[in-house]
Amino acid sequence: MNLPRIAIDAMGGDHGVRVMIEGAALARREHDRFKFLLVGDEERIKRALDNHPNMRGASEILHAPEEVTGDEKPTQALRRARKTSMGMAIDAVKKGEAGAAVSGGNTGALMAMAKLSLRTMPGIDRPALAALLPTLGDTDMVMLDLGANTDCDARNLVQFAIMGAAYSRIATGLAEPRVRLLNIGTEEFKGTEVLREASEKLRAADQRLALSFGGFIEADKINRGEVDVVVTDGFSGNIALKAVEGAARFVADLLKSAFQSSLRSKIGFLVSRPATELLKHHLDPNNHNGAVFLGLNGIVVKSHGSANAKGVANAVAVTARLLEEDLIDRISADLARGTDTAPAGQAA
Amino acid sequence: MNLPRIAIDAMGGDHGVRVMIEGAALARREHDRFKFLLVGDEERIKRALDNHPNMRGASEILHAPEEVTGDEKPTQALRRARKTSMGMAIDAVKKGEAGAAVSGGNTGALMAMAKLSLRTMPGIDRPALAALLPTLGDTDMVMLDLGANTDCDARNLVQFAIMGAAYSRIATGLAEPRVRLLNIGTEEFKGTEVLREASEKLRAADQRLALSFGGFIEADKINRGEVDVVVTDGFSGNIALKAVEGAARFVADLLKSAFQSSLRSKIGFLVSRPATELLKHHLDPNNHNGAVFLGLNGIVVKSHGSANAKGVANAVAVTARLLEEDLIDRISADLARGTDTAPAGQAA
């Protein structure tokens, strides 16, 4: 299959152009069918490309005079979207000049621009940000929404479940991913009215959808390998994801200082190195980089601002996978199966 | 000072009477001024006491014919509160027969019974569940609410901040604990309207209160030692706390399997044992057991359902500390300083 090229917002991300280009080049070293539209300051992109001969013939530059800053308000960034590398990368997807866009910039601005330019898919009220996260099981799990929507209603959550399951099927190959709603208890009466309503709707639609709904799940159980899709509003999802990241770093820091606490421990550390390296590899967020905005008429992937080149390459690989597997068509087909999920205004 | 006795709900907790009594006895071995009112099935308590001669003369039994089950709805448990070990332990606090109550039972039922029997303090609209959690800094931090209130308004959050700071001052000795609101970003425009309003109120009252308000904090930063009190609604607080617990267990499990992955790693594990034991001790939730319901006219402490005897002893020690330091008087005094926090109905 002929893979459409991927637009890269070369200016987004904490480490600037150099790391974005290095990441794209790294991804291309593993999959030489990847082609890129590099959007940003032409001079700086050209200079960064000098170090990567494998990008020659595989990339085109689209000059953007401005860039979105990390602390800019989304509403403010929207006003000058057309001149920014982020806005122009998304616009290239809209015009069909690229198949998908990847950015490491301001998440709120990316969401706002992507929504305005690409619009939500028929059947979806609001897009959601989804990521693949590691578990103790054999496959990764999908979690969404991770911060696109602070408040959600039951209908939003049902749509997130359908989109998350489509993503999980692509990522894991499972026919009916196990879906749960994040809550503060598993009993049916626990949590908010919105969660109870979403649970009822999903239970009722379960037979029609390509997923297996298992009710509520608590935040300490999400990475045990017992669930493939964790559905939540963007506030709780963001809190849970960051709490997990912080706790993992906390334990790693404690382990480090424990290993430095005595000579015996230092020797033990040296002997155990292969084990701790394995752990480090497993926990490195760069190996799980690339969160997807689901529910838009186009694929937009958010790379973590602090991602290194390996992380950017991972985000590019995720993007290519979603293009190859026709994520958007799959979501459309799944939405057609769950009749309760028509957007407000259409028949309910 | 003469420490008032502590009422123990001997029937609560996953491991039953034996562990609750063993925990009380363990606490008393370290502090022989502790005295107890043991509430529950008289025969079973007597049998459990046979193994703990140090409890003789330091404990009285109050027979309770019934007990609250773990999956019981709070409203259901409330109806038979007077006959249950949980309800009778709380009632003993109300009647002045005990200074505080400790239970390892159903959190929702404990909250409902404590609220109905002890009532909220003047100046507090809703009580909150608070816990001390480990950080990378020198002192523990207080986090609240951890699940008592699914929805909160700005006024609730301000009151939680004042109560949490009072608890932090007792636990850490700091004159002005650093207080932050949990949010999905640190910029002022981030999060919900409720959070933005609470932030403004706290910023305005900061000078009058014995705390230092620092705005918002994200969930990945809470355990870095940069904050002493993390304030949030009960839904997000519960999600964050459980996500941290789950992630810590996740990393520990990965580390274990990494250490078993080769002979070299196994040897490394044996050599590193002192380091990993140190980590294990630091992460053992029993060492941080004992969450407090703040804002009631009496002290009620929740011990984790799965706590072992060491965990129960820790919850008892937390309870004694709060009694000795007059937590409730301190909160009253702090509330009087923050005039914006009068309960609905009084002058705003």
C-alpha cells in the first residue's frame, strides 16, 4: 500500500526542530516507506536536515512564518493558526496534502486547531485524546479522554468507548476489547450520575458493538492487564495519567537512592544492571509516545513535549499504523452499529 | 496529658477481629498510655484478647450485635447504625465515652454514620477524607478529599485547604504549609470554573490564613516534596490516590519479574536486598495507614480494609497524635481567621 505522507510540526516540542527532524529520520530508518511534509521555519529545518541524508527525497518543506508557544492560550493561538507551523500542518491534512499530522506543541492549541479545521466525524459530538499505555498483561491498553474535554456527558463517554475500542482493535488485534469506565468504586451506585448513565447505555449497546463492556474500574487496577480500554472524562483521565507517571518516577527515584545507600547496594546495582535496564526501558515514556485525537475527520497525533528523537519516532510509527489500518473508517463503521450514539440534533 | 481512650470498630477490615485487636495491642506496646474501647462481638473480641496480655486493664469491651458489610450501601447501613460495631464506636465519641474512633470498614458507611452522628463543625459545609502520603522531600504531604464528596464547589475546596493545612501543621511542624489545588495544568485558565474560583478565594485569603497558597499543581508533581497540602474534590482525589497506588505496585511487579529474568539478575537481587527492602518499607501502604475525616465534631479515622496489624497500629498512632494536638480546636481557630469561608446561610 502507498502510505500517505505525514505532516510534522517541526517547531513543536520542548527540544525544537533538531529533535523533531531527528525523530522523523529515525522512524524512516526503520520504515523507509515513510514520507514527510516538514512544516516550520525553512532555514532551521534545512539545517537540521543536513545531518540526515536518509530524509533526502522523502521530505518536502512547507515554510511557516510563526509558531505556537507552550503557554499560549488556545483561543489566542487559534487567531493566528494559518501562519503557524501547527496550524499549517493540520491544514495540510485537511487539504489532502498529508495523511496525518504530528505535533509536540501546546496540547490545548493543537486540539482547538484540529477541531476547527478538520471538524468532528459524523456521529461524534466531541473528539478525545487517547494513548496506548503499558500493562502487566501481554498487550497495551488504550485510555481516553486524557485532557481534551474537562466536562463530559454520558453520550460523550459512550462515543469515547466506541472510538477507544476501534483503536484497541488496531493496536492489539483483539476482536472485542474489554472496555471499562473509570470510577471511584465498582458497585453500580458509585460515582457520578453521568457515569451511571454511561454504564447503562454501554450495557444496553454491548451486543451491537465490537467490544465487551465490564462496568466500572478503579484507578489502581487499570494497568493489571484486565482491561483493554479505560474510558473517562478528560479531567479525571489527565489526573490519572499524570498520577501514574509521577508515581513511576517516584519509585524509580527511591530505587536509585536505595541503590546508592551502601557499598553492598552499589555492587548489587552493578550486578542487577540488566534487570534495572529492562525496567527502565519498560517505563521510558518515549517508548509509549504518541497520543491520538480520536473523532476528527483526519488523524492528528500529539507527541509529548519532552519526547526525545526515539519518542518522536514512536509517535510517527503510531501515526503510520493508524493510517495503514484506516482508523477513521473503522470508527465510522463502529458508530453505525451503535444506534444510541447519534450526535445531538439527530435521532437519539 | 491524659489521653482519652480510642474506640476501635473491632469488626471492620478485611482480616476481621484478630488483626484489629493485634493492631491495637501493637500500638500499645509502643505507647503504653493508649487505652481502648473495643466495639463488636464480645465473644470474638475476648478470644482475640487472649493473645495480648498487654491489653489487660487498658481496654473495655462494648458489645455490638451487628456489623456493617463491605459492599453495603451507606443508606442501608445507616438504618441499623445503632446496632453495628461501626455505628456504636462513633456513638461512643459523640457521648464522650471515647476521644476518637478507628474503623477499617466500609468507607461510605463510615462517612455517612460519622456525619449524621457527630455533625459537621461550625464553619464547615462538608467533611473531607484526608491522608498523609510519602514524598521525595523530608516530610509527608496531606491530600484531601479522597472520596467523601464526589462533587465540590469552590467554598468546599477552600474549607478543605484550611483543614488540610491544620493537619499538615500537626504532622510536619511547618508554620505555613504550602497548599495547592490539583488541576490538569498550572496556568490560571486551566481546569474547571470551580477550581478557578477556589484559586481566587485562596489567593485573597492567603494572608489571613496559616498557609502559603501556590496555585495549581498537576498530578505528576504531588510527591516531589514541593507541596505540603494537595486539595481536590473527592472524585479526582480518589482517582489520583488509587492511580499512584496502582502505579507503585506496577513498578514493583515489573522490578520483581526483571530480577527473575536471568541468573545474574537473581544474584544481583540477593546482593541488593538491603536496597530493595528499604524501597519495600517506603512503599508499604501499612506505613501510611490511617485517613482522617476532617470537619466533624469528633475524630474518626479510616484504616485501610486490607491493613495488617502494623497498619492498624499506624492508624491508632495517627489518631492519638490528632487527639493530643487538638486537631478540632486548631481547625476552629483557623476557620475563624478566614472570614470568606463561613458556611452557606451565614454572612459571606
